[in-house]
Amino acid sequence: MSSQPAPAAKGHAAPGLAYNMAGITVLLLLLAVGAAYLIDELGRQTRAAVPALTDGNPITQTIAGRELAIPTSWFRYGEQLRDGFTNQIDLQVMLTASDGAALPVNVTLLPRSRVRTSASLLDRVYVHQFTGATLGGVPGLVGKPMRDENGYAGESVWYDALSPNPFVAKCLAAADGAGSEQCVRTVYLPSGMAVVYAFDATALQSWRQFDGEMAQWLSRIGAN
């Protein structure tokens, strides 16, 4: 007996899978933020100093063809405290919020090939997962909750609807409902590498100065 051929896959299945994989990657990063903060707190109990632009004692590392001189106090993980080549650098810097408070921002430097920018995912992935509701509370940003299906339960996207290259951040509510919401923003740098920012959702109130302040830290080590 001859077997029946399998029905052909729809033409849009492959691109859809690729975009879903991109969304899953960002989700995994978000889920890692909570664990990262716990590890950070344990590590920071042994050192009182907060990262500062004036810090010294640099480690020299090369990533994506770029040599960076990074103060030791900026590293999140002790195992990265070594000179040489690497494909990922995990740091913590500080954002001065609009109310003057200093908020920690976790910074991960990567080759561009490993991530997509949040702005590109907004049009290609996120907008197709929005519900009809709109969130408020962050002046200048549009907040859109995402559908619970396709792995987006408890997630939302905040973006500047007026900019051709918008500020975009994807946020995830705490699993237990008690902790604070955590956000992730990915951008490409002029230097040729990518940076993933992970931060508490309260920092969204300072979104207009976010990239400018981060640029000061990145320029300090030669990453921008």
C-alpha cells in the first residue's frame, strides 16, 4: 500500500516559529532576572560600595572585537573577574531616577547575533500578541498587556508610540504576585555589540533619560 504524503506546512509557520522563539528567549531572560537579583544581593552583602562612574581597578576584556576596560566593582559575578576574551559580560550599574533615587540596572553585553532588539520585536512579534486593553501609569509610554496564550501570561510591553526608533521594554509580573514587576530592554550599540538591560519596572518612570544615562556607563568602559 502506498502511504499518503504528509500535508504541507502553511507558508507562515516557519517565520511564526522564529518569532515565537525570539519571544521565548526574552521570556527566559525575564525569568532569570529574579534569580539574578537574589544572587546579586547575596554577593553585595560582602561589599558595601555601589557601582560608580569613578570606580577604578579595571579588568580588560574583549567581546565582539571590542576591548573594554571595566571596573571590578561593576561585575555581577566573581567568575568573570579575569582579563581576556569572552562572549558575555554581566554588570550592574545605577540609574538616577526622576525622583533622585538610585536604581540598579543589570547590564549584559553580548554579540549582536545572539539577540534581537526590543524595537524590532515590537512590530514583528509583540504587536500581534496584544490584548485590546491599554495600561496607564507611565507618562509618555503606551502599556499593552499580552495574551495569556503562547507563553505570554503575566507579560506586558511598554513603548513610545511617537518615535521611529522607540523605547521598548517587555515586563513580567512577579510569579507570586507579591514581588515587583521586572523589565527587559535590548538594544544594539554603535560599537557593534548588543546590550540587554534588566531592571525594576519603577525605572520606567525615568524612560526618557534611561538610554542617555546608560550611555555614560557604557562610554566609560568603551562599549558605546
